[in-house]
Amino acid sequence: MVTDRTLKTNGWPERYFAVIFTAQRSLSGDDIYDMTADRMILLAQRQPGFLGVETVGGDDGLCITVSYWVDPAAIASWRKHAEHLAAKALGRQEFYDWYRIRVAKVVSERSFIADHIVDTVEPQQNA
């Protein structure tokens, strides 16, 4: 899949894509929601082109999940996954007051760990 990109030391391509899912939970069906969310993460991790995921949520029901993918084709394949489609329908019916999905190309990454920057990739002028 990653043929024309240099892999960074973490095994991720130099350029990749982020799917940003921002949602307001309806605060109903917590048990089913947790099981469904865990299942979606497990399935996504098995998909070709999946790189990683980060999730945060507040007590007010606002949650943000960012998943990372090697290319738009991997994202499109995940969007069409049968079990993912069923979970999205259940989410609209039971779990969310609203949600928004954004897709972004990641061209630069920086990390901070215990007082030092560990990795910097600057965007190229012609990228």
C-alpha cells in the first residue's frame, strides 16, 4: 500500500490522512454504545491502511475520535464496511444528537514527551 512514501521511524508514512469524528452523545444506551465503539475500533484496526486511533470524551457527551489512514482509498473501504455501516445507522438512531466527520491530509507532525521534541516533519513547499 505505501509504495511511494518514505516510512518514518514509527512505521507510518510521511504523509497520511486523518478522519476526525466529532459527536454529541445523546447519553442513551451507554452499554450498547461502549460495546459498539469497542467493536468498531477492533474492526478498523484490521482494515488495510489503518494506522491508529485516538479518542477523547467529556462528561457532557462531546466526543472526538481521530483515526489515521494511509490514503483515501483505505478510508473509503472502511466507510463501506458492512458492520461499520450498521453501526453508523445505530449511532444516528440511538447514540448521537449530531456528529460531524472531517477528512484531512496530515503533512506535518510534532511530538512532545517529557521536556523534549522527539520528532518533527516539516511540510515541503511543493506538497
